[in-house]
Amino acid sequence: MKNNKRLILAIIVIAQFFCTSLWFAGNAIIADLAKDFKLNEAALGHITSAVQFGFIVGTLTYATLMIADRSSPSLVFFISAFLGAVSNLGILLSRPELNSLLVFRFLTGFFLAGIYPVGMKIAADHFDKGLSKALGFLVGALVTGTAFPHLLKNFTTMLSWKTVLMITSGLSVLGGTLILLLVPNGPYLKKAQALHLMAVFNIFRNKPFRSAAFGYFGHMWELYAFWAFVPVLLNTYKEWHTDENINVPVLSFIIIAFGGVACILSGFLSKIYGVKKTAFTALFLSGCCCLLSPLAFYFSLIPFLAFLLFWGLVVIADSPLFSTLVAQNAPVQIKGTAITIVTCIGFSLTIVSIELLNYFFRYQNTQYIYLILAFGPLSGLFYMFLSKRKTKNNEQV
């Protein structure tokens, strides 16, 4: 039984890695797209935001219709992976202009809503105890999948940007097929019998659920903006220190992908120190990195890269833990919907933080712009601390 669970987890992890390679495929090939599509400097932020916005609309649609709770999650995952792959390839057929590129990135993001949160729902249906550890592996796969296009970008002397899109789309179809054929419905799956539109709003009345959700929102404000701007951070440092030789695509991959290790490690640490305490610590450390970021550009190369690597670790380490807290504190019948709507709101915040950074990068580019990211961790920590104090006071009463 235990071996069977390990096999199922391994399949979910591999499938998640394959499918989420769609996420930053556009970012990784932005330099090539800029030439062929005649894009300006603002394109990076807009392309990232298009995927995020598509994901938000997708998660809102999936959550409102309770798709993951009323259908087979494995089938939902497969269909979403296939349609996401088709949308990713749509760039090859689009006109060489920004608007058509944004439409296909939006559609890719929309169908990613049936991959990432549904993948967590599938894991939650198979794991009751040890869910934080299982989600640690799962989010680790998301991180590595997100970083993978940056590694492919390093080989663009051999691979064209079109080949990068074809590889990521092929991986997505393969990942969806693995889930459909090899991962059955989990023993903890309980299907919702009817559509309850108010369920989306009612779940926030649960205080432990709300605390986990607000911690997650603070985490998300920082996460994707940091990921999107890792190449920018490296290029800015390169401009400041012209004597340093920096391979931006490879280092971007390492900094982002290494976060996958942190997700797995945080899953194990949560078994020792508790899920909430471990999540709080990771959020605190990533907030410290935001506040220290202006000083990092004055470091020599090795300390600067060490700082970014550490930031890349702690910025994602709490993600599986917040997802665990959300899943554990949501009603069983609408667990998939709860995970999806929290993910939807979290990703809505990523657009605001990404576009803010994008604006300041274009008009007032200084090392201080990354202080904006500190707002997320600080607000998340404040709400979690406030919620903890209220709980203690209630217990004393």
C-alpha cells in the first residue's frame, strides 16, 4: 500500500513538472520573441501578467463551477494539460504582434488552472497524513517545471524558440496522459453532489482557513514577481559590474529551480516543527530578503549569487505548507474548490506586484524597487500573528 502511494506521488510529481513547464515558456524566449514580434521593454511584464490573468480567470471558472469536485480530477487534469499545450503552440500560428501573443499566453494560463491546483487536489485525495510532505514534492515539481524553460533557453544556439515551445507543449501532453492512465481517484475523494455557488464565499468564515489563506496571499505577492524578475536582477547586476561574466539563463534556472529543494525540505521540517510555524519562518526570511535586496547589488559576485539563491529557497518554501493548511481546514466536499479559489486570489495579487515592478523598472529603475515585494510577507506575517493572538485570547476566555 505504501509503495503504491509512493508510485502515485512520483507520477503526480513528474506530471506536474512536465505540465508546468508551460508557465514561463514565454519568459524564457522573450529575447527571441522581441526580435520577431518587435516587442518593447515592457513586454516581459505584460507576457507574465497575461499568463497570470489567464490563470486567475481559469481558477475562478474552475472554482465557481466546482469542476474539480464534480468531475474526475485526473480527467480534468488531462484535458487541461492538452488544451494548455495547444494554447502554448498557438504562438507559432499567431501574427507577429504583442496582442496575439498575449491572447495565447492568456489561454495557456487559463488551462494551467486545471493543472496546478487540481494536481494538489489529486494529492490531497490520496494523502491524509503526510499531506505537507506530499505537497512539498508537488510544489517542488512546479518550481522546477517553471524554471525549466530558462534552461532550455540556454540552448537556443541549438534550439530555436519555436522548438522550446514544442518541447514544453509535448511535455504537457505527456504529463496529462500519465495522470489520466496511471492515477485513479483517491480514497479520500468526496464528490460534491450539486453546484453551490455560495460555497466559494462561505469557506472564508472559517478562521483557521482564513488565516492560512491570508498567509498564502502575502507569499504570492512576492513569489511570481521575484521569479519573473530574476533575469532582470541578474542583468542589472551585470550592468553594475561590467567585469563579471554572468550566464543569465543558466543562473535564472538554478535560482528558481533550487526552490524545489526548499519545498521538499520544508515538508520534512513541518513534521518536526509544525506546518504553521515552518510556514511563518519561511515567510519571515523571504520578507527579510526583500528588505535587504537594495544592498545586494553592492556585493561581490559570489555573495550576490548566494543571496539570490537563498532568496529563491525561502520565497517558495512556505507554498506547500500554506496549501496544506488550506486543504486541511477546508470542508472535504469542496476541498478542490477551496484550493482553487485561494489560488485564484493569490494569483490576482501577482499581477499587481508584477506590473508595479514593471512600471518602476521602466521609469525609475533603481535597486530600491524590490522593496515593494516586502509588502506581501509583512502583511501575511501580520495577519497570521494577529490570528494566533485572537485564537489564544479565545482559548483563555
